[in-house]
Amino acid sequence: MGKIFFYSDQIAETPGNRRLDERLLEGLDPETAKIAYIPSTEDKEQKYYTLKAEYYRGYGIRNMMFFDLYSEFDSGKIEELLQCDIIHLSAGNPIELRQALRRRGMDKHLKAYSNQGGVLVGVSAGAVQFGKSTKLFQLYADDSGETLEALRFVDFEFLPHYNRWNETFKEQVLDYVRATGTIVYAGNDGDGLIVEDGEIQFIGDVIALNGE
């Protein structure tokens, strides 16, 4: 399995994100590297894609691909997607993104990409996709329906923006952890983690919520 990068947010000015970016891009030639961007929601004007392309351009990378899951989805572009050096899953609504990935049958392609050593990046909602489920965000949305299973590349769940959540929701998260035995890694903005060969490297002050 290739490397998986979990970002709470992705702002280059923060030391944690700079460290994540450096690890993400080490060994890549910015002149030839290609990054695919998968939006979490409809982005017809490519507003959010343009912002992220500018972000990576700050590191000298200009070869970007926009891979849409919504009205402009094109299954003919999947092969090109899987040839990219990095696949970036964007921030936004984790439940909407999860549903879009499933609807377009992308789970098997992302798993194959990762199994062949591809590098995956998730920012906020994008990072949630790599865990066990989107249940934390279903709790936040008062959705008591069936748990929406995520890609399950790792045996934990990731909670971004821990510094922004109110105490009521944090208690809900702890109740969920105690009831299910699920490990949740919670990162403040500027924090994240890297998974490689089954090992986890924490960047910043990531908190392990495990019911203890």
C-alpha cells in the first residue's frame, strides 16, 4: 500500500502543514509530477480546484488534473487518474463525497491505486474517506441511519478541525468511541498524520480518542 496523508486543513503557513507537504512532495520532480484533484462537491466553475492548483503551484507543480465525480464525470479519464503521482481528495462535506465516490464506483479504483503504491492525500472531508466510516459526521448531522462505510484503508477514523468543534459534539464523539471501540485520531487545524506500511506518523498535536 502506498502512503496516505491525512490533513486537518492544508494551509502552507502552518508548520505542521509545511512538514506534511515536504513529506508528500519529497523525491518528486515538480517539473514532471502530476497531481489529480477530486472535488468533494459540484465545482462547475472549478473555483476550489483553481485555489488548490495555485497552492501546489507554490511548490513548482503545474501539471494538475481535475477529476469530477458530479455532472462532468467521465469514466474515460479513470486511467489517466490512476497514472498520477498523487491523488488529492478535497475538503468539504464528507458524507456527500462518500456518496459520490460510491455512486461512481471509485472505491475499487482508489484501492487498486493505493495497493500499487500510489500516494493519496485527503484534506478534512477527503481524509475522512480513508477511515472506517463517516459516522462521526452523521452524528453531527443528527443522522441516525445506517453507518456509511468509508474506504477502510486504515483501522481508525479521522476527525479534522478538532479545535473548532464544540464540547457537546466532542462528548458525542467520546460516547461513540466508548460504545464501538473505534479509535479516532483528532487533529487541530495544522495537524495531520501519515500512514505508510502500517505505521502511523503524527504531525502536530494529534489526539487519540480510544475510550480510555
